Amino acid sequence: MTFGSYTIRLTDLDLKRFKQIKIGGEIIVATPAKDRSVTAHFPLELAERVDEIAECLELLKNWIVKQALSARLDQKEELGRLTREALPNVDAGRVIDHQAVQA
């Protein structure tokens, strides 16, 4: 494998650990494979929104979905952390009445 003036030889065993990018049948870049493909079915409206955003921003749909999913999972993890953090206060009776919050 040649990168500019550098040549790197990878065995078949090495290639299994790397994601390969090919152009015209030739491997031009090998990067450590750290991604895993996941299949998901989306409602048509959501898929069309992703298509529109990708086209407007000239970004890959995979990147947009990955960013959105990552942000949502981060939110859920934070909500779980805050809930666990608040449970001792609930157990101790340190709470605010729901109607007081709505007022």
C-alpha cells in the first residue's frame, strides 16, 4: 500500500482489523475499523428530513444520523444521571409539589 512516497505492507490478518477505502479497486487508505453498521427503519417523514438536511448542508446522511443519535443518547444518559442524583432527596422528602412547579 502506498501513501505518497511511503509504502506500507499489510498482511491479510492486518487488513481484517482495518476499514478499507478503495478507488478503482485499489486500497488507497486504511484506517483502524472502529465503526459498526447498524440497520434501522425510520418513518418516511423522518427519513425525508434527514435527506433534506444532508442535501442542504452537503453532509453525508450517515454523519447526520450518527450525530443526532449520539446527541439523543447523551441527553438520555444525562437525564438518568440527574434522576439517580435526585433520588436521595425524594427519599428524604425534599420535593416540590407538582402544582407549585406549574404555578
